[in-house]
Amino acid sequence: MKKAIAVISGGMDSATLLYHLLNSGYEVIAVSFNYGQRHKVELGYARRLVDHLKKDNRPILAHHIIDLPIAQYLHGSALTDDIDVPEGHYAADSMKQTVVANRNAIMLSVATGVAVAENAEVIAAGMHAGDHPIYSDCRPEFAARFNEMIRAANEGYGHPDMRLLTPFINNTKAEIAEGGNEMGVAWEYTWSCYKGGEIHCGKCGTCVERREAFSLAGVVDPTSYEYEGELPTEPNVGEAA
Amino acid sequence: MKKAIAVISGGMDSATLLYHLLNSGYEVIAVSFNYGQRHKVELGYARRLVDHLKKDNRPILAHHIIDLPIAQYLHGSALTDDIDVPEGHYAADSMKQTVVANRNAIMLSVATGVAVAENAEVIAAGMHAGDHPIYSDCRPEFAARFNEMIRAANEGYGHPDMRLLTPFINNTKAEIAEGGNEMGVAWEYTWSCYKGGEIHCGKCGTCVERREAFSLAGVVDPTSYEYEGELPTEPNVGEAA
């Protein structure tokens, strides 16, 4: 059976990724990272989603929640430091404050180490087109260069076809919501809010993005939000990226 | 002043790297990694070398020893697991047991995150030609691909000329010993032995490599070894790599 290492955050995209991999015939080792994010509540959601799928006898071999105590050295992000999480539309310039320096290269490099140790064919991650404007490490250019890098780094070790798989990298989040819904993703076991409170705030960049994705996809959003008012009216630049 | 992030292990190569960067006009942030290696004694040597240089008023801004508690997920290396460290010549096939899956990509990705946060121009690492036969993540091909990857990953963030610098990647370790000696590297504050005992064992791959490098360079080796007998007679494949 083909084996995949799935990097899952606890959000909608990685939940859909997990279903996509399982439906594509992979057995999966899920990895999540505790890198000092203030919304580490997402890790509990990742865990609950994995447990939910395992109860359904889906082939998830393990779920590693890996500590990366590096936030203090990568200072300057609203996700880890004592800086207010910006509100409003995800693509706005203020969202640059949510960038964690080199985050995807770090997490995917650790996931690649796991893939080599487990002889997995694929390292999978759920970045999508809506991430492109702000996060350079979510763009196709990064994914291509990362793939070449890990091939060189591990020549002679691990699976000979080992590669990074990013099935949604050219999709909008609304398309992910739509596709996830068709696969029956248990959205109640996903978390998006960067503020990491009791319930989703409904106002921060990723809450706005989540609400908008469900709405555009015409999918019923089961989430309780603190603020359920109007969404900002800026265009969804993710679609144009 | 130009700023460099130097990845230092506590060994000869990274000690020489540190002097090289300081002599080249960089101010340096040193980073070392505790990834569960059994020879973590090397980290104390890295610390002592940094302290020694700081007493000389060399511009080392900080030395971060970063915990990466990931060894349990990258199982299978004699450096982290309960497997005997192989003895004999470094280039021998048995040394493959000392490979830690994707280690350099992981450590250099974290160092790159620090570089972005600190707006450093350079991430520097001390890999050399003698590492090439066994460690694919020490080869020029890896360094080139890594450079392209971090450029894509951090477009718009950090220093616009940020890059990986590997000044010794085509040198033998003997050449590093020779160059380091000319710069007055304090070899007594370096550690090589993979076994991580009280003193260097003198027999494991990296002890053999260390002894050989000093000997070929005609440099007095100040190290105390448990075993000080004959070196293995296999060719130094590092020179041919």
C-alpha cells in the first residue's frame, strides 16, 4: 500500500487533504506541529479528526504531534508573539504580520525526515491559492523548489520516488470546501481561528476566509462564531492569484 | 555590518567556519541544535568556543542552542538510537548508519527562519568534500537546491540577498585543519567523537577523520584519544569525491 506523511494543522484544508489521501489509496502517518502558535487549540482538533477517522477504520498509522520550540528565535509573528492578530480580509497587507519565518520549509523538512525514516512515497500538505498573496512558502514555485531540494538531500535514502504532494495548490478555499463536502469531511473537527479562543472569533483573517469559503461553496457552515455579522467586501484575491 | 547565521556543531569544521566568517567581516549569530544526538557533549564545546571568541571581543551577537526533539520520529540512526556507533574509516559503508534522515535540511531550514527574523544576509554551514560519499545532504547539489528553495520560500521577507554559504564544500577536512590552523582556531574547544564519552574514542568514523585531517595537514593535534593506535589504511575517499 502507498504510504503518505500528511502535515495537518487542524484546519479545513488539511482535513480535506486527509480525506483526499485516504480516498486515493494511501495509508497515512499524520504529523502536526506545536511551534508555539497561540492557536494551539487547532492541535486538539487535528487529534479529534484523526480519532474520528480511525474509528471508521481508515488506515491512519499514527498521528505525531511534534514539538518545535523555535518561536522565540523566529520572533516577529502575530501567531506566536505578543502582537495583536489582525482582523479583516486574509489578503490584506496587515496579514503579513501572521507570517512565521520559513515555517513551511521547517515543518515540511521535518515531515520529510519522517518520510525517509518510514520509507513513505509522499509528503502531503494542504496549501491553496488563497495563501499565495501573503505566504510565499505556499506558492507552486516554493513547492517545486522544495521537491528538488529533498530529492538532492536524500539521494540514496528513503523511497526513490519520494516527493511533496500539494493537491490543492491551485484551488481556492471555496473549492476545497466544496470538494471536502463531497467527501463528507467532518468540519466540526476542524479549527481555523488564529486567536485560539473558546470559539472561532469570526473576524480574524482565517475566520473570514473560512466563513467566505463555506458561503461561496454553498456548504452549510457548522461553526459557532463569536461575530457572525457581515463579511468584509474586498475581493477574494486568492482566486486571482 | 554584514550579518551571518552560523550553524555550529562544536566540531572542527564549524569552528573553522566561525573564524572564517568573523575574519570575513560578518557579525555572527551562532545556532546549534540539540536533536537528541548521543554526542551532545559537542554542544558544550560549541558554547566554550563561542565564549572564548567573545572574550576576544569578536562580534558574536548570540549563540542559540535550539532543541529539536524529533529523534524519535526519525528513528534508525546510530547517532540518536540505541545502535552501536560504527568504528573504522568514515567513508566505509557502515557509516550509513550515522545518517539522520534529512538532518541538514531540517537544521538549515530553522537557521533560515532565524536569518529571516534577523534580516541576515547569510546562513553558513561547514560541510566539506569528505562528507559527500555518505551524506547526500552535504553535497554541492543539495546546497544549490536548498538555496533556490529558501529564495522561493521567503520571497518578500528577510534580506533580499539571503543565501546559504558553504565555504568548505569542495575542501577536504585536511584543508580545513590547515586553514583553521592559520587562523588560530582554538582546537581544544572542538569535539568530534560520535560516541560522546569523556574523551574522544579515537576509533569511530569521526575520530578517525579528525586524527587523519590533523595528520595530513601537519598540524599538532591537541586532542586526548582513548585509542591512539594506527589509523585505518583505506583511502581517503573524501579527496576523490
